[in-house]
Amino acid sequence: MTPAMRMGLSISVATGLYGVSFGALSVAAGLNVLQTVALSLLMFTGGSQFAFIGVIAGGGAGPAALGAASLLGVRNAVYGLQMSRMIGPRGVWRWLAAHWTIDESTATASSQPDAAEQRRGFWVAGGGVFLFWNLFTLVGALLGDALGDPRRFGLDGAAVAAFLGLLWPRLQAREPVALALACGLVTALAIPCLPAGMPILLAAAAGAAWGWWRSRAHAASATPEAVLACASEERAETS
């Protein structure tokens, strides 16, 4: 077994166990077992699934839940562009690769040193997470009624811990930290005023506005006049 396969399998088991939390929370939010299982099979992106049932549990409407889930799922489309070039799937495998392009399969593939290991890591992680996530989702959904309130066992906190685990490595500079704090503040201020599901959409809009402003500022700083000014300053310093 290659290093990529070992990494993919370990990530699959660790991630799949969170499916118990999702299954129990989904049933507690009002979905039945079949709906919960279908959500994992068809949506298959943990962040979006937790966002969906979080909005439903808070009394939000279906469109708000779908909007929150879709916004969190946009990152998978970005991953797909990278994985398409890296893995190069063809035919029916292209459709399967698109469905299995998630945080874990992308991270496993991207961390490998050569093309063969990248492909092994992607398929093992993607297929393994799909298998274990859906298996433990079913287990959590079936045990949901027997467990009672999932919060007693910390299952609601498990989802938050997973999100923080994904977010924390990205906070390596002041700008991402500032953006995370700003979006958190927007969400906290909006919760008492807006219906369930809307605060997260508002925070996403704030993040998108920040990104748009930064891209405009970067484009403005890259004008020919700015480039010439920087070159003149460098020449003055070296002379």
C-alpha cells in the first residue's frame, strides 16, 4: 500500500465518523431517515449538509437552507478545476470524480509528490469518504431517536470542531484572520434581526464584497503608471 493510499484511508475513516453526527442532527432537525441518507448520497459535501440542516433546525425556509448549502459548496467547483488538470479523468470517471471532489480528496491528492500518487490519493480518499460518510450517516439517522437530543453527546459541537479544523490552517496571515473575524461579527449582529439562514448568507456577501474590493485594489495597483513608479523608486534606491 502506497503512502497516498494509507493517507486516503486514514482520512476516510476519520471523516466518515462525522457522519454519525450529521445523521443524528438531521433527524433531530426534522428530516426522516430516507431524506437524511439521500442528502448524503446526492449532496455529499459535509459543510453544505451541516449548513442545510442547521438552517432547517433553526426554523429557516428551504430556499435559505439551499442558499447556505450552495454557497459553502462553491469551493468544490474551484477544487474541480484543479483536480481536472491533476487527475485527468475521462468518460464516466469524470462524472464520478466531480462528485467525489471534496476537501479531503483534494487535500490528499495535492499533497502527493508525483502524478501517480496524486491519482491514487484522490480516488482512495474520495471513494473512502463517500463509503464511510454514507454508512455512518445511516447509523446516525437510525440511532437519532434512540440517542435523544444530540447536544447531550456533543454531536452538534463535532460539526463546529470539524469546520474549525478545516479553517485554522488557512489563517496564516492577517488578512484571512481579519476577514474571518469580520464575517463572524456580521453573523453575530444579524442573528437577532434576521430569519434563520439569512445571517450566513449576509456573512458570505460580506466576504464576497471584501474579495471584490481587494481584487479592484490589486488591479489598480498594477496599472502601468504604478509599475513605472515602482521601477523608478527601485532605480533611485540602487543608484
